[in-house]
Amino acid sequence: MDTILNIQFGIDEISIVFCVLGVIVFLMAGIFSFEYMKHEGHHLRYTIFYLMAFAVYVALCFAGNLITYYLFFELLTLTTFPLVLHNGSKEAIMAGLKYLFYSLCGAYMSLFGLYFVYKHGETLSFTKGGVFTDAAFSGNGSLLLICAMLMIFGFGVKGGMFPMHAWLPTAHPVAPAPASAVLSAVIVKAGVLGILRSIYYIFGADRLRGTWVQSTWIIFTLITVFMGSMLAYREDVLKKRLAYSTVSQVSYILFGLATMTEDSYTGGLMHVLAHGFIKCGLFLVAGAIIYMTGKTKVSELRGIGKMMPLTIWCFTILSLGLIGIPPTGGFISKWYLATGALFSGIPVFNWLGPVILLVSALLTAGYLLPLSINGLLPGEDFDSKSVEKREPNGLMLFPIMVLTILTVLMGLFPQILDVLRGM
């Protein structure tokens, strides 16, 4: 058995996928920050914690065992916490404390599971198929299933899974837009990666397939998918709407992992990248709108496309990707997720899952496209001649355009995932 304090790093196809996402998103949001943070102030302090969070995230991606992952998972919370309370307002401080409280509670649930993995497993190193012998699982099966469920919920807090999702719509609106982009596109994926490593590389998917753990996990992911979409549909504050959207979209990934089929697993990994690029782009567009107009609510943005046409067209393409319209990466990932569920053979969930994914996609169209429609086609009574075209400068527009292009390229060349997984 490994020494409990054995810090270990390793590289595999999973770490590459998550690291590629982190590098691109942190780079794009970082470029955007150079101009945007003039609006927020305290640029140096923000940059220090931003770079620290990036370093911790990369280390977390390449963690080779559970204890290493857990340590950097906790550090990620501590380094991103200052990004949430950056502006120092009472609202930001309360949001930061809520983020910290939720994250630590989730981490402690995962820590409980880690203790029993250490006691009954052969190693803490990530091993395909799991680390438990047949004897260990047959003698302590009920306890280990409870531990697996606790680790799903524990890491799921960072991923915004119901019922521990409330920190996202509280933290995102008060954080600077590029920090919100990173939180929503990358940091929540630390929870996804923690669950993926725990289920597929510690407990073993074969040991959990068909158990109450799988059924319970699927139920909570589908509740989160539908609930997040519905709350986003009802929300008027743009960044908060996008935060609720993240609650829903990340559970698409978790649903794919919970289904435990090859297609749904592939769809989950595809959606890790697709959602990351799309949601980073959407939050940067929200930041550009706030920077240029000071407006934060969707209801205030009628005709915004006449002022910022290129920015809003990027928002529209990114929105189509999140809905799952071809030829975007979101279509490919959701296709795999739906087909994986359909052919999973899991009673009820093999049809209920795709139905909820479809309903969520329709709700996604309902909460994203009105901004584009009202922004680009405000109606005959809108005085377009009085609107001055003012796009954000290159440092803000370049990252948005790059992420938009990546969203389309993922749909046109989905084999990129095979390249990444084969590296």
C-alpha cells in the first residue's frame, strides 16, 4: 500500500484533455483581462492569484494518485477564492465565503471516502479498473459503495451538482468576467475530473455498474440538468443566467460518466472541451458588454447587436454550440451523450435521459437566443441610426473570436478528441 503522503504525478489521455482545456481557457481569459481589469482595478493582485490558480490546476490535471489530487483540489479552492471576492464589496465577500464553505464541505466528503480507499484498496495510484481486490469489495461492499457516493457528491460540489450547486450563481456575478469565465469553464471541471478519477480509476466502473450508486448518481445529474436550465431560463441577470447554465451543462458531462457506456464516456469528454470553450466565450462576451455599456441584465440589451455586431454574432454562434446545433462541438458531444444513454440498456434512464437532455437543449435556446434576436433584430420601433458602433478593443475581441472558431472547429473535426486521447 502507498504511503499516505506519497505525492505522485503522471500523464495519460485524461490529464491531457483537461490540461489542454485549462491552457486555452486561462490563456484566452488572461488576454481578455489585460483590458477588462482596467475596469475592475487591483490588476496585480488579480494576476498573482490568477496565475497561482492556473499552476495549481495544471498540477491537479497531472496528479498520479488520489492524495495528490486531493491536495491540489483543496489548493485550487484557496487560490480561486480571492478571485471571487476581488472587488471587496459585501456581496463579493459573502459570495466568496459561500464558495469557500461549499467547496470545503464537498472536499471533506471526498476525504471521508479517501480514508477508506486507503484502508481497503491496494494503492492510491489511479489504476484503470479500480484499486480494490474482489475480496476487499465482497467483504466491505456496502461501505465502499457509500464511500463512492460520498466522493461523487463531494467532488460534485465543485462541479455544481444538485443539491450543492448554489455557490455558482452567487459567485459568478460578483467575480470579474474573466474570473467567471475560468470558474465556469475550467474550475468546475476539477470536480468532474475528481469524480472521473474516483469512479473509473479508484472504485472501477464495473463494480458500480447496476448498483444503487449508479442509479442515484444518474437521478441527481438529470435533476441538475433540468433544474439548471429552468433557473437560467427565468433569470434576467446575464452572468447569473450563464452561471445557472453551467450548473446544467456540467451535469451533462456527469450524466455521460454515470451512464458508463463507451459513447456516453466519449461524449462526456467531448463536452468537457466544448462546454469549456463555449462558456468561456459567453462569459467574455458578457464581460465585454458590461465593459462597454455597464448593463448587466438581458432585458436591458435590446439593440446591443447594432452597437457591437461582431461580438453579438460570436455570442450567437457560441449559443448555438451550447444548444447543440451543428456544425459545432456541442452537437457532437450531445449526440454521443444521447446515443450512449439510448443504448445503455439501463431501464427508464435509457429513454428518460435523452428526453431530459432534449428538453434542456430547448430551454438553452430559450435563455440564450433572445439576447441575439433582440440584440440583432430589435424591431422597427428601435432607432438604429442613433446607435454608435463600438466594438471592444482587440485584446477583448481576439479571445472571443478564437473561442468561437474553436467551437466550430470541434464540430467540423471531432476526431481532435481521438488525437488528444492518443497523445
